Amino acid sequence: MSKLEEKELKSLQENQGKINQVVSNIGAISIQKINLENSKESLLEELKKIEAEQIELKKELEDKYGKISVNLQSGEFEIIPEEAEIVK
């Protein structure tokens, strides 16, 4: 059986090592992508819950104070006047 020169074999081995490393990196990136998607889904669910809580809090405040506009920095609010009904 014939044999490659040492330099040729070394080049083939080095390239195969590089290929293996790239394939491994692709696998790691795929796993990271899955983990990021899972994190994104969890965060979107959390956002929905927080938005629902915000809607409920606004409803409670509206029941207590009427329609208001709140300054989130100071806590001050202004009552939003209801538009008069147009009589035809």
C-alpha cells in the first residue's frame, strides 16, 4: 500500500480538524439559537402578564378617579373631560 508524504497527511489532518471545529461551532450556535428562542418566548409571556396587570391597574384607577392622564414621574394626574354627547 502506498503512503502519503508527511506534509500531505498533515495538511489533510489540519483541514479535517478545521472542518470538525466549524461543524462543532455550528452545533453550538444552533443550541444557542434554541435557547434564545426559548428565552424570547418566556419574555413574551411575561410581557403579556405585565401588560394585563397594567390594563387591570388602569381600570381600577379609572373606576376610582374617572378617566385620567397620569404623569408617571410625579404621580400627578389630570382628569380627562368627557366629550359632551352630540344631540341630533
